[in-house]
Amino acid sequence: MASITNAAHTLVTNSRLSSLYLSTNKVLPSCLLLKTRSSASSRASSLAFSPLPDKNKAWVPVGFSGKPLTLAGWNQTLRRRGQVEFPVAAAAAAADADDREIEISDGYAKPSKSFAERFPALVTGFFFFMWYFLNVIFNILNKKVYNYFPYPYFVSVIHLVVGVVYCLVCWAVGLPKRAPIDKELLMLLTPVAFCHALGHVMSNVSFAAVAVSFTHTIKALEPFFNAAASQFVLGHQIPLPLWLSLAPVVIGVSMASLTELSFNWTGFISAMISNIAFTYRSIYSKKAMTGMDSTNVYAYISIIALFFCLPPAIFIEGPQLMQHGFRDAIAKVGLVKFLSDLFWIGMFYHLYNQLATNTLERVAPLTHAVGNVLKRVFVIGFSIVVFGNKISTQTGIGTAIAIAGVAIYSLIKANMEEQKRKAALSPAS
């Protein structure tokens, strides 16, 4: 009997499976920690084997499945002395799936928190910084291109083409995974994409015609158009404080427009059309709310909007581009810089829009409102410094009043939305 026990003990100790479980230098994929029995005698006494097979039959190798080692008649897991026993099945599976380390706390294995979970404020601040930075860079590069290539319809197409290619590449590598789209969802997103295309093109027409700071001052009227559309199109009752907060916006924009040195009607009207288009984009977006994530939604909107932007670029600017537009631009800056500028303004346009969407999903409505106002202040300020645009005292005062009015409106609206949200979450009395 002693020889049989010694043979069984030798087989378990020398097997490949035993080396995985009993080695002091190995850690299992599921992070299972093992302790051996205190003595050989206790190990031998704890093992209960079924009757030995016929000697003529060969030993069958034991396969490794990643599960704890169990033997017939013994329902405990082999463990190494001095280690803590703790449940690891669910935690290890989750950690393996996310490629995260495991922390041991109170005898239990817990996946360690990611950097974003440990420092949420720092990550959100970085998102805001990148959103502002990319937006400012886009506006500066975009205006510089118009100084030697004044074709806003074609440039608008380039913005979307670069963004669409970027989305297709991301889908190809699975970052993010492409969400499926059906006919019903396509019909919901098409009006949103049309308004997005119209607002985008008209904004670029205004950027090409007047100073960047003036275009953004006109676009500060967007909350006024949103309130008007909500009141008269959707039938929503807008409270009086919101309407009163819009008065400084209208007054400030009027003051800035009257003395703006770069003022012309093309830039002014285009910016106003852009405001209207983006207002209706917001209205249709509410009707097109789906379970799809914002990254995929914006990708589909960009693809559809591209088809709306192509016809006017071809018919309005196509003949001029073929005759002398491309030739003149290449003669001024060279082919490499011309193509590089077009690529980078398209990339910055897509990235700042995508990052803005992702940033605003991380914050409360009040922070969202403040962030939008500060972004416009940053863009106006940097554009004046970079391009050295001379503005009159009245234009500066009017711009400041308009921005202050937008801030007041945004704060009031954000507080109202927060109160509605809390009222909806509170239990009905």
C-alpha cells in the first residue's frame, strides 16, 4: 500500500499540471494563489483515489483547462502555504477581459481602477483643453487657407471628406465598432445631416468673407434662434427670464455689427443662415435620438452630409477651380503645403467636433453651458491676436455684451434643465 501511495504522489508531483500549480515562480492567468498541504503525510492522507486501472493500460496525460485542480474524492483546491485564500472566478474573468491588474483587498480579488476612474476631474479637464485647443487651431488654419484659396464650398467638402475617411479607418480597425444602420434610422438622420451640411457650408462662407471674430459674434445669436424655434415651431413655452437674458445678446451683436471693420452682407447673412440651420439640426436631433453612441451617430451624419455638400461645390465653384483656382493656390504656397493645409483643416475639424461631443457627454448641463461660452471667448480672442484684426471700441464692447448675454442665458437654461431632471427622478407623491 505504501508503494502505491508513493507512486501516486510521484505522479502528481512530477506532472506538467502539478508544476503549474505548485511552482513558486508562476502565477496562473486567473491569478489563483495556491497553498500546499503542511506535510507529505497530510497530503497523502487527504488524497483518496479510485481503484488503480489495469497495469497494461497506459497513463492518460492530464489536460490543463485553466480551472482549479480537483481530484476524485477530494473537493478542495490545492493551495500554497502562507497565501491568502479568496474567491477569484468573477474578478479574474473581468480583469482578463479588460487586461487590468487585480488588487487584493480584505481577502478578495478586485480589478484595479483605471486612470479615468481614479482621476475623473483631471480627465474631464484634459478633454476640455483638447476641445478648445483643436477648435482654435482649426479656426486659425481655416482662415489662413481662405486667404489664398477663397473657395468655401470646396473647403467644406474637404472637411467632411477627411472626417469620413477617418471614420472609415476607425471602423476598419474596430475603434469604435461600427453600429449597424437600417432604413428607418437613415430616414431619421438625413434631416439632421442636411441641416448640419447647410450650417457647416454657410459658416465657412462667412469665415471666408469676414473676420473669424465677427463670424463667431454673429453665431452668438444661436441661442436666440433656438428659443424662437422652441416657442413657435415645437410649441414649447419659453419662460420670461430666458427671453430677457437674450436681450443683451441681440444688443451686443447689433453694436458689434454696426462698427465691424470687416463687415459685409455675405458674411453676415451666411452666419445668420448657419444659426438657423444649426437650430433646426438641434430640433431634428431630438427626434432622431437612438441607442447608438455619439461617435457612430456623428460618423453617419458626416457621411450623409458629404453627399449634400458635393453638388453646390461642383456647380458653384467647380468651373473656377478647374480654370484657375487650384493653379493659383499652388503657385502661391506650393503643392505640398496646399495639400497639407487641406488635410489638416479637415482633420482638426473632425477631431474638435468629435471631441466636443465626447466631452459634453461627461459633464452636467451647467458645465456644458459654461464650456460652450468659454470656447467662443477663446476662439474670438485668439483669432484677434493671431490675425491682428483691428476692432473698434464699440465692436469690442458689443462682443463682450453678446458673450455675457449668452452666458446668462446658458446658465438659466442649464439650471432649469437640472431642476426638471431632479423633479423627474424624485418619486411621485
